[in-house]
Amino acid sequence: MWATANETHEHLLELYRKTWRHSDGSFATLSLHTQAIVPWWPDGRRATTFGHLAARVVAETAQHVGHADIIRELIDGRGGSDGNTIGDSAYWSGYVTKLQTIAEQFRKR
């Protein structure tokens, strides 16, 4: 799934909102034990439950949110915990330096 050059920001946001409304409706009306079929999964593995699918979507979303956060950090230069109560800017600066030093050890291999 990807956005094409001719899809507007507004169109993409409305697709997201439509998906959100559909998800809310599904959780309001279906039990997590409701049987489900995913037709494009391999034979013998297509049968599942709504709860299993919901868990997969949560995990997938969390993974992509992490990717987006990494991109945001590269753009604005702020670490993921900036603004939180864990440590001050000196703490986070030292932490980033520590991670960069570790990463450099592997880059040289």
C-alpha cells in the first residue's frame, strides 16, 4: 500500500478516517473470537479470528510508527524521548553519542 503522486493529502486523510470508522464499528459489533477468513493467505492458514487480525494490525502499526519516529528524528534532530521527564538534554546528548559510538563499531566491519 502506498500513496501515488496524484493522491492529495486530504484524500489520504479521508481514507485513514474511513478505515478508523470501519475499525471502530468492527470492535463495537464483533467479538474477538469471531471467525475470519483471509482469502489471500495460503491454503490451510486462511481461517483465523477477528482478535488475531486485530493483534496483527496493532503490531504492524507499532512497527511503522517506530519507522516514522526514526524519520522524524532524522528531520528534526530530536530523540524519541525529548520533552519527556526522563533525563535532561545533556543526558540525551550523551545517550545519542553512546549509541552512535556502538553503531560505528559495526559500520567499520
